Amino acid sequence: MNDHTHPSTAPDRKDPVATDQEAIEAFDELLIDREMLTPELLRGAFEPTLVRASAGTGKTYQLTARLLKILLTGAPPESVLATTFTRKAAGEILTRVLVTLGQAADAERPESLAALRDQVGLPGLPRHVCADLFHRLLRHIHRLRICTLDSLFSQLARALPFELELPPGWRLTDEVEEVWLRQVAVGNMIDSLKPAEIESLISMLGRGDVKRNIARELIMVVETTYAMARQADVEAWDTIDVPARPESPQITSTAGTFRMADLPQKSLRELLEKMADYLDARDFGPLVEQTLLKNIHKSRRLDEEVKYGRSKFPPELDPGFDVLYRSVQCEALSLLRSQNHATGGVAVHYEQSISELKQNQRAFAFDDIAVRLANIFRRLDGATIQQRLDSRIDHLLLDEFQDTAPVQWQVLKVLAESVVKPASDPGEAPDSTLGTTDPRRSHSFFCVGDTKQAIYGWRGGVAEIFEAVDSQIDGIVSTSQDMSYRSSSVVLDAVTDAFQNLTKHPLAETPASEDPGDKSLYEAIALQTFAKKFPQHTAARSLPGFVRFMTGPLVPPKENPEDPKGKPIKATAKEVADALMVETAEQIAGLHREAPELTIGVLTRTNATVAMLIDHLESRGVDVSAEGGNPLSDSVVVRWILSALMMVEHPGDGRWRFHIAFSPLADCLPLSDDDDANAAADELRSMLEDHGLPATVLHLAETLRAACDERDRVRLDQLVELATLYRHTARSRLRDFVELVNTKRVQRPRAAAVRVMTVHQSKGLEFDAVFLPELHKDLIGQSPQCIADLPDLSQPPVGMSRSVSEKQWHYLPERWQRTFGANVTARVTEALCLLYVAMTRARQGLYLLTPPATKADFENKNAGSLLFHAWKDPTDTDVDATAGRTVLFESGDEQWWQSAEAAEQSAVPETPPNAKRPLSFRPIGEVPRRNAQVEDRQNA
């Protein structure tokens, strides 16, 4: 179902073929003269195109232009499908189309018509054509499919219910229900296994360690591996071969050789004695991450002597080292293989359990639908799928394509191939792809994105899919856009210099050995590749700007309370970070006081930092808002209502009654000491049974409203709305609703000049000034629990493995060393993308802060260190990154906002100017609705 239109499916509807024909007849006449349909226009409208659009260069503008070209050539709205990742973005595209046409149709806006002509490449486009198309689209708005991928997949699922084996009346789940279903499925899985099977499974999952909480361990495995592994065959978990362990006499002989070795260094003798003890005990586990084992591997690869530190072992020990290495390698890979088998078994058992449960509940997540579609689309051709839809898809437009997940591409690829290579209708000319015969029978493919902004790898997005389109879609034309309509040239020059000079950082140096088991090799590849591909960014507008990169305050050591005369205690990392947040808040408050009209974005890596900065800013009198919102339980009055509901759920738990007994709810509920302990719970339970959850929550909210400030009143209204929207499931309880309130983030509808949010939440936004205070965080976090070998992004994984530490990579086959390394490259690249997105949200002011470095060389693996080396002037030896409040890089006018207004007047607009008065529409007739007959019968 379209995210912006009425439902288009209902029982007893008219024949979809006839309905489609009616719509086609409505667009039967070409809107513009055939003379205007030049080969250049048709090629621009229908040629398969991939656009690489950097930040601020107008991705939505390009997609809207392509959509308008298609519609202006007479294509029916239902033949066009435009997808994006959020409802907000889908709404923006639809708004752009309608507003652009409406303004161009206004005789009092000649500049809007000129802008549209330039946008679509039609210098002679008549005004009446814009008005005609505008009103036609309004009449058929329910057929213009501009939606999210989730919405598209829901439409496809409802068109293919039998192929997908979906039960009648199926529905989509929410976050809370998904958690409940997962817990029930794991419980059912445990019940279906024998105790011995469970014990063996848990032992293998923990590499021999048995966990106490079996359900929690299985849920953790499911949460971290199931999404990636659900498409893989069980054989994919068995792709790591374990070499044979040396014979027992060899191991015993090697232990004796190590003990008898006559070495001058005491440290080497002690090391060999330790190795001999482990060999005699056949206890290889503690040796798996021993540095000596990695050195043995390195020496064999480079044909050198085995080293330990700066010392070398004599060559006569080499045979013993080979026995030691093979023994430990066998142990490491045996444990990994057992863990992989166990994880694959859990995935299979869980798939059976959760599938049966969801089938019975008729409840599915978006991921479930996507996987089922991908599995069925691999067996169906595009023509068959097109026949099953209500109307053909002739034009496919994909937005934000860099965030597409492999399972999503497996579906979209079939649709893309069906429009690039459509099945010819009888009598249709073979060269009609570009509309040379009739543009209304044309087909086209268009996708736009930017691999530099691929920041959703944590939820399955794979930027390489964007690059794969070139090779997987025939005849596609690739173009690039690097002129920004958003940012000042000062900001863009700093961004370009930062990313093109990433190779100045020592992390970008390729290791001399180029060992595929060396993690640093893949970190260097990521930096080198990103820098090499990074284009020069230019500004379309002449705007003043300012960029400053500086250190925060230096936190002095503290006196040791246990030894006042002894060595002072260094500040902890948390104390240093807290001081940096205070400094950031001070700078933001200062800029806001000097220029209150500026919009300021404060972008962080984590939600915890968002909350901390909001507290600091509000304490300084700054009006601030948080993007993405917080759970409603951040309001004390909401927590009172939640406690009242939990009291009904658990009347014997006195905590809930005690909490609300000292709240205004005590005025309307029997909560005094003289009342029965269960009286209040009984009264609320009766109210819930008689009037339902929304009415009960509304009653409690009205009771509390007098004790609320404006912020709490807004949160109460949002709680009532959430209760109204809350959907009861077959086994839902009040605690499920309480859990939903405690976890679901709800944004406060309050605009503020200063907005604090994570970088992910800032995607698509822009601000006059941006502050980045978390450049000191590690570039990449912990490794994922599961690694997939995915050579073909349009196919399921061919290999799956649990993750191991970098110290164990050298034991793996080279194929898996490179697979693990590719994951590191992808995560480093995503971290660079995150930094790029954060920096390019700024129009004119960019302020970057990092704690003082602990060492003068500042070679940390974080964004602050990367920027320091990229922007560092080799001739400037006075810059000290270890000093507090020191400017490391600065460019532009520090008082940039004082001349910003004059610069705005000479700006080159990205899109036609906004309306100065509301649009006025001429009256239109009744909008045809496919469900009209059904609704009339229901209302009769």
C-alpha cells in the first residue's frame, strides 16, 4: 500500500485489468506534442541511469526530474514505482512533484515554469501542460506509487500470498511483539530438544563453556546471527576444514626438544618450558592467542627465523615449532567448527520454531516478508511477477540505493531487469525501450545514491550493491554529481582535503608483508580506497563559512587520596569526555547567544551523549530539541500511569501501589492506608474491562493534567495517542503496552534552533552550523558475532562462520582470512561514511572537538586522529595535539554569520523558490476510487 494514498485492495472489487485500462485511458492522449519528444528527451527520460550524487547535490531534485519527465511523456501514474527508505523521504518526493507542477502552472510565477523547463530539459514546455498534468495526478493520486521499500514489499506480498505461503488475514508485527515472539520461539525450541542435545548445543556454542541461562544464551545467538544466516543453507556453516593434529609421539618429542633447548636468553628458555608443559598436558586452548604462534606463522610466510620480541630462535627448533603450530591450529579450528555447527543448528531449529509460531499467529516482520520474496523471486521471472501485480511496473526509480540490503536487492533486481529487458507485447516494436514508437509503452530504470553516505551497514545495508548495478544491469549509464547546493566552499574544501588526505595517517600504510591474516592490511585498504575515490566537492553558492578543529580542555591529574604526597592520578577517559561535553555546550551556547537565528545541529555517535548534551545545554538556558525522540517514560507523569497499569497486572507487587500513592492519582483512586490493598487495582481493572485501554489512559491523563507543565502535557497526549494506536495481539498483556512505552522513541513536536541527535538521525538534514564532539570514539567497534561469505550480492551466502579475534585469523584458510578482512574494510569504510555525513550536514559553520591527545604523534584509531593528520601542515611544527583548547585546524571567517544574509541573496537555488502564498486548486470532479462500491455496500 502506498504510504501516502488510500488502500487499493478490497474484496469484491472490479476486475483489475479493466480498472487499469480506465486509468490508461485517462492518460491516453500525449500531454505534449510529438515534436517535443526529441531523442535527447526520450533518452533522458528512459535510459537506464545510475547517479552518484554527493551530499547536498540534489538527489531528490534529480529523482523528481526523472519522474516528471516520465509523466510528461504520457506514462500512466500506475506504471511508475519510486522507492526510498523512509516515509518522510517518500512524502518529500511526492510533495516536490505536486508543488513543482502547481507552481509552474501558476501564471503569476513565470520563474517557476522556467525552472521546471530547465529541470526536465523542455525549453518549450507549455504552462497548460503543467496544469493539466497537475490535475490529472490529483485525480489519480492513489495510483502514483511513491513508497518505502517496506511498503513495496507489503504490496508484493499481498499480490503473491500463495507463492509466499502466507495465511489469510496476515499482519505486520511491531517491535514489542517481535521480542515476545522471539522469546516464545526459543522456549518452544528448548522444549522440543532433549536435555542431552541442549547441553551439547550450549557447550559447542560457548566453545566448551556451559552457560547457566540457556534461554538467554540462545536468544543472544538468535539476535546476533539469525538475520544474516536465515537465507544460508545449513551446509554453509561447514566450510572450514580442520587439519589433522600431529601424532601423539610427535607432540611428546617436541615437548622434550623444547625443554632441552640451550638458549642464552632466560626469557626464551622460560617460554619454551611453558610451551612444553602445555604440549605434555595436551592443553592447547591457552596457546590459541599466544604471540609466539602468530610469529611462527609470520616466519613461515616470509621464510625467516622465528622471533619473539627482538630475539631469534635457532633453526634446529623449526620442526618442533611446526608441530606446535599444527597442534594449536587444529585446536582453534576444531572449536570454531563446532561452534559453527552449533550455530547453524540453532538457526535451523529456530527457523522452524519461529516460522510455525508466526504462521499460527498470522504475524510477520518486514524482514520475514523480504526473505520470502527474495526466495520466490529467484525462481520467478520478471514477466510472471508483473502479471501478478495489479498493474505493470514499467518505470523503476530507486532512491538512497547505497543503503540497500542484499535480500532487498534480490527482489529489486528482478524488477529492474523486467523494466530494462521487458517482455515484448505482440505487435510491439523491438526498439521501444527508449520510447521511439510510443513513449507511453516505454520502460526505464533509474537509481540514485552515494556510497560515501552508506551508514546503515548495522541493519544490513551493503554499499557494494550500488557498485554492482553497473555490471548486473545491462546498458546502464553512470553519472556523478559533486556540486553542492547546500554548503559553503570553505566547508567543502575542508571536507575534500580531509578525505583525499586520509593516506597521511600511519593507519593507511600497507604492511610490508601484506599478510591476508593481518587486520591492519584491510584497515589500510579502506583508507586508501576511500581517499582515492573521493571526488573534489564544489559549491554552487557563494557563501561565507568557517571550519575549526580544536582540542577540548586539559583535565589535570588529581591528588591520590590514599597517598597525597605520591604520584597524582591521571584523569579517567570518562572525566576527559565529560569535560569535552561541557566545553562543547559552552561553545554552542555562546554561538546561539550571538546569532539566535542560526540553526545548530549537534551530532553524536550515541544516544547517551545526546541526553548528556541536552542536560548541559538546558542548564545554560538554551532551547534545545532531540531528533528521533526519547521514550515517553522520560516524563514522571507518564511513569505514574505506567505504574498504575503495572499495579493492575501485578496487584501483589507493592512497588507500583507505593509509587502512585504519593502522586496526584491518589486523589482519584483508593490508595490511602485505610483502603483495601487491592481496591485501586480492582477499580482500574474494571475500568479497563468496561472502557478499554485508551479510555482508561485518557482518564488517568486528565487526572494528572493539572499537575503538569507544558512538556509533560505533550507527553500525556502522546501516551493517549500511543494507547489508541496500540494493537492487541492474541496474548498481549498490560505489561506489553508498558514495555512498548518504555522502548518506543517518540519525538516531541517542538522546533528549536539547537537540535541534538545522532549522526544517523541527521541523514537528510542540514544546519547553518554543526558541532561534532565525539571524534575520539574508536573508529570501529566490536566485531559482529557472525561473518558471511557473500561473493554474489544477489544470492544467499555461500559460507557462514562465527567471528574470532584478529589474533586467530592466521589459523584460518586464506579464503576466510580475506572474508574476515573484507568485513573490517567494510566497517572502517562505514565509519568514514559516518564522518562524511556528519561533516556535510553543515551549510556554513563546522566545529569539531576532540580531547587532547595522550601522545604527540596522535596516531589513534579514531576520526579525530584521521582529521589531524589529513589537515596537518608539515611546515607547522608548533601545533601540539596534547595541549588543551588548542586549534589544530582553522579556515574561513570566524564571524561568518554576520555576512550570511547578504550571501543568501545571491544564492543559486537547488530547486524552484518556495511558494510565497498558498497554492490554489481549481475544483475537480469526484476522484475515482476502486473501493467505492464496497464502501457503499458497507454504509448501506
